[in-house]
Amino acid sequence: MLSSYEQYQEHLDHEYGAQYDDVRERYACQIQEARQEALIWREEEEYYSKVWNAGYGTDVDEYEAYWKRLEQYYNDIQQHLEQ
């Protein structure tokens, strides 16, 4: 049988563990969010680097328009070859 001290110690251990779990869970969520934000930032940086390196500077719209024109040109060629 547990003495009152052992019961009290068990209670304290449980309380401390529960508080620790809450903190660990909160920080784990914050770390996951930070990792996701870093991934998004990295992907955006890669995209803007591609736009810049393609010679469009910061004109993302023109870069996108170029790729749409290129895709349309490719599709037109494919249709022509299939006829």
C-alpha cells in the first residue's frame, strides 16, 4: 500500500509529466509550422530565381505568359503532326 508521501510524489510526477507533455506538444506544433514556412519560403525563392535567371527580372506575369505561349505552341505542333 502506498504511503501518503508516495501518493503525493506520484501525483506530482503525474502533474509534471502532463505539463511537460503539453509544452512538448506545443513546441512540436510550432517547430512543424516553422518547417512548413521555411519550405514555402524556399520554394518561392527557387521560383523567383528561375524567373530572374530566365531574364524576366521580377516580372512573374511575363514569365508565366511565356510558358503559356510555349505550351500553346507545343500543342499546336502536336495537333498539326496528328493530322
